[in-house]
Amino acid sequence: MRGLPGTARPSEMAPLLINNEWHEVDTAGGRRLVDVLRDDLGLLGTKLACGEGACGACAVLVDGAPVASCILLAAAAEGHEVVTIEGLASGGATALVDAFVAEDALQCGFCTPGQIVSASALLARTPQPTSEEIRAAMAGNLCRCGAYPKIERAILRAAGAQA
């Protein structure tokens, strides 16, 4: 956003804990968390698609729960632990990623980070989910390629690997 010549945009800095690292980020003007992640921190795994919290492509974990970062103000994340797909990858979500690859559950790949973030939250709270529990937990994640059966199989495979 550009201001008039000679005027500065007001800065509102906030400390955010993202992927187990503290970052001072500018939250002025009601900036969305997805924009801070992508534009300021270079965490490009979190995708922006619908911008309305309806598709799940921008899912991140906030205190362990999947949240649409496109409708969460960055300032609202202050005091909470945020984990992105990059944080999951460095934190050892390999069984889930391996299962997505083995089941070919990534087709074009655009929704995959959000799918894996949501699936990891499910497996953290329900280590051995049923197909019905998977479908309910993943209902907020859309896949334009229609890989839903493969995604379900991948989550079941990952649950079996961690059993």
C-alpha cells in the first residue's frame, strides 16, 4: 500500500512464534497471517487460493489446530504457536509425506501443504482415525484434482506407519 509522498505507513510490530522461531513482523493495517508468512518470511508452502477460509490451501497449525491463515490477522497469532508445512517438514512429518507420495495423493500439488497440515493435526489428536473421522477432519480442505480417495488412503497409511 502506498501512502502520500513523504508519509510513512505506521508500523505495528509483533513477535510471532513461527516454526519454533521468533519473528518480529509488521502487522499494521490488518495484515493477514498468510501474507506475513509468504511475503515477509518467505514461507511459500502456505498457499493462498480462495482468500475466504473456504478451501484449506492456506492451512497452518495454531496451537496444534488447523486454521485458515488467509482469514486470520497476523496480530491475532501473537501469543500462539504457529506451524507451517515447512515447520512440519523439519519437525519430522515424514511418515505422512511419504504416505502422500506412496498413494499418489498429490496430483498437481497445490492443495497438498494444506492437506498435510490438516492431516497432521488429525493424527496428533486421533492416531488411528477411521475413514469417517478422516473425511470429517479433512472436509475443510478442497482438492481440485479430486484426489480425495488417495488422500484418505495416505492418511490411513501414515496412521498405520506410526502405530
